[in-house]
Amino acid sequence: MAFFFEVLLGGLMAGLMYALVAIGFVLIYKASGVFNFAQGAMVLFAALTFVSLVERGLPFWLAFAITLAVMLALAVMVERMVLRPLVNRPPITLFLATLGLSYLLEGAAQAVWGTQVHGLELGISDAPLELGELLLSPLDLFSAATAGGLVLVLSLLFNRTRVGLSLRAVADDPLAALAVGIRLERIWVLVWAVAGFVGLVAGLLWGARLGVQFSLSLVVLKALPVLIIGGFSSIGGAIVGGLIVGAAEKLAEVYLGPLIGSGLENWFPYALALLFLLVRPAGLFGERPIERV
């Protein structure tokens, strides 16, 4: 049982980090109705900018502040140059725009910072921490606590404040929100700015785990089953979906891997998401679209 709980806790901690990445998708989807394919490139761009500044001798806090300023400036540019010209266009148009934006960000990161792999140290020991009979990684505990805290703050911000009310109004009916005085441009800038901040934190946490390299942008693919299971429009769904995916992939790898084969952790979340698509297409907390016929 001690080993079972150790595996389960490891999966839940990884799930919180998946949920953090998924929330970046949820925020932009709620505000503009578009799946932001550039979220992975934002994670990579933020992590690569931060680690490159640190390697040039800047202290941690200053590199973090400069990277955050860069991501906020990027949010304003995306709203002005991508979203605003494409208002009232079909969702597929916006999706393709974010797809192009992802390649643009990856190319810009490569041109500015190079293509070499960077190690990222957060000053946390790798020695296992003993909690009773459990052995846990201090880095995993720190990452899970950081991701969980940020997820909680974002959930409160967008569910209990006027900003969150405005965001829900824009998500439900952009024209009605515009009619009552909500400025769509400000909401879009704010949401992209928050998504950039989430990308920065996620990039640091995942970069400390995997190293800062261009494959880091592929980490966001694990957010897809999280969104399918939890629902594309629910922050709470992203949290629950992340925990389900994290726990399920670890338990499947340990207990089903010896029977089916290794590498189960890589594809099991997608198989689980496929089952949810067949049974509950909108996800656990997603809203089913209602159309008049």
C-alpha cells in the first residue's frame, strides 16, 4: 500500500502541472472561443528567455521580471495584431492563426536564444524526501505546490471577481457583453497576459524537470486529454481532469505496464480521453452547446 500511495501521489502532483498548462488553454477558449495552439510555444519561449537571461548573469528575480514583461508585451501584440483583425471570423480561422503564431514564436526563440539545450536549476535538492514509508521528490512537491497554488488563485480570480464575471459574459455572448459596456479588447489582453504568466510558470517547472529544449513545447499535448476529460470551458474541469490524467497514467504504467508493455504512460491518457469522447463529449464540467433548429 505504501508503494501504491507513492505512485498515486506522484501522479497527482504531475496532474497539477498538467492542469496548470490546461488552464492557459481554458482561459483563452472562454474569452475568444478559440483553441490556442500557440500555448506550447509560449511555454517554450518563456522558459528559454528566462534561462538565457540567468545564464548571462542576471539574478533570478530580475530574469523573472524581465521575462514576465516580455510575455505581457507579447500578449498586447497578439491582441492587436492577431485577435483584433480577426474579430467575427470563423473559429477555424482563429485556430489557424494561433497555429501560425506557434511557429512564429518557436522561430523567434530559436533566432534570439539559439537551439542548444539548457539546464534549469531552481535551487531545490534532488535527494528523496522520506514521509513515513513514502519517498517523494522535493522538486515534485515544490512544483505541485506552486502549480496548485496558482491554479487556486486563478480559479478564485475568474470565479469570484468582476474580471471573472466579465470573462464569463464575453464567453456566453460577446455582442451582449459589448452592449453593456465590457471592452472586449481589454478582456482579450488580460486573458492573454494571464496565459503568458501561466506559460512562464509552467515553463520554469517543466524546464527544471526536463531541461529547457524545443521538445518542451510538446508537453502541452498532455493538456489535450485533460481538456477533453474536464471540459474546454471549465477551470475546475481542468483541475479535475489534470488530477485524473496524472494519477491514471502513473498507475497504468506501474500496474498495467508489465502486462501490456512499457511506454503505457505516453498513450494511456489519450485512450482515456477517447473513452470520454464516446461517453461524455463535453467532458465532466463542459457545457453542451445548445442550438436552435
